Amino acid sequence: MVATEMNPVAPVVLQLLGRVYCHLCHDMEAALAPIAAEFSAQVEVVDVDEDPALEERWGELVPVLLYQGEEICHYFLDAPAVREVLAKIR
């Protein structure tokens, strides 16, 4: 689908759950940036410690990368899995 002023394409948003003090979270965010740019996707970084429900659900698995609530990968970036998800969307 081609974006036009009359028919804009909704942005693809990946959600990266992590913690401010987590080096694996920062590593995943940095590794994800070029892939997100390649597919014109946005990355929303969410601190699980700011939301008790997220902390309870994902606490020990961070960083976790989600698309529409579905886990793509955790701990380390799985670049092929991310590309596969993004290719299906775009």
C-alpha cells in the first residue's frame, strides 16, 4: 500500500520493554535502530518498572521486543525474526 495524503499508512510501532539501568536493554535498542529505520518502523521504549502490570508479566525477561503485544524476542535481538515480522507488515 502506498501512502498518500488521502490514504496515509499507519506507522509500524515495535514496543521495547526494558529498564533504565539494563545494559541488555540498551544493547537491544541500539541493535534494533538500523532495522527499524530500514523498514520505517518506530520503536517505543517502555520502562517496565513504571507499570506494575508490565513488571509482573515481563520483569525477568527484559528486554522484550513486542509487536502488537506479541513477543518477537527477548534478552537479545533476533534480527532475522524482526525482519520477518516487519517484512510481513510492509
